[in-house]
Amino acid sequence: MNLWLKLSTGDIRKDVKPSIISTKFHNTLAKVILEIAKKSGMKKVVLSGGCFQNALLTERTINLLQENNYKVYWHQRIPPNDGGIALGQIAAFMMLSKSDSVGKQNHSSKTEKENQLTKEIS
């Protein structure tokens, strides 16, 4: 059984308030992210993905990382979920279009670039 499930089930049986269980959960996730950052040996951390739509998790993680001298980057103007992916796809298309703007490349080389970019994005 999942360790977190065991812990939270125990709290539920003990009638611990949901807000306390939620706080424990978010604090635990933030600490796990900090531990992963420590193990990586890097001092810069990028937070991205749908879970960082959760303001509480994002704020706790940022604060914990910064308190431990990490440089933290996170979404501030672009959503961390599918909206950010769509923007990245637009940026990739614009880069491809710009590199072919003079019309010097033929269709096959453009297809090769598109394939390469698709591999890099995937």
C-alpha cells in the first residue's frame, strides 16, 4: 500500500481535520521536490506541469527551495499545463517559419526540420 495512503488513512481514522491532512500532503510534496533538487546537485530548479496550477503547492515549494538557496523558475504569465504546451508549439512553428522565410530551403529539408522539432518536443 502507498505510504501516503497509509498515513492519511490513519489521520482520517483519528478524525484529523481535512485541512491538517491537506497541509501535511502539500508540505510532504514540497519536501520531496527539495530532496530531489538536493540529489540532482543543481542549484536551479524549474517547476512546471499541471500540479503547479495548485497555488498552495507552488508557493510552498518555491519558498522551501529558496530558503535552501535554490534559484527557482516557475510559470508566471503562461499556464503550467496544456496552455503552455500550445504556446510552445506556436513558438516552434514560428522558429521553423522564420528559418524558411527567404524560401531557400526546399520542402524535403523543411519536413526534416519539422520531424526533428517534433522529436525534440516529444
